[in-house]
Amino acid sequence: MRDLDALDHALIAALRADGRAPVAELARKLGVTRATVTRRIQSLSEKGVILGFTVRVAGQAEEAHHRCADATK
């Protein structure tokens, strides 16, 4: 990935594990301030490293999502 430091990698890993984790929880786990986490998420989004956030569902709803996503391409 593009010029990412250890904190960026740790933040991405934490978001992959729980994309709904509150900023305060992420900050506590990473040992940084909430402002740092917020700033890093914003920066990673602006750089195109984080492309967005999504919800994964099981079963038929997931299949329907894929069909909808394919239809928009």
C-alpha cells in the first residue's frame, strides 16, 4: 500500500476486524488519540486506500447485493 506506516496498517487491521468500532475504542486499542484516528481515517480515505465501508450479510440478501452491484457496473 502507498506510504503507510505501522499505525496506518494497525488501523486498517482494526477496521477490518470491526468496521463499526467507535473511534474512541480504536484509539484506545492503538494507543493514540481520537483525533489521530479520525485524521488517519480521513487521510486514508482521501488517498484512496480506504474505498468505503460496507455491510456483509449472509444468504440470499448477500446474493441480491452482488446482483445489484453487478448491475451498476
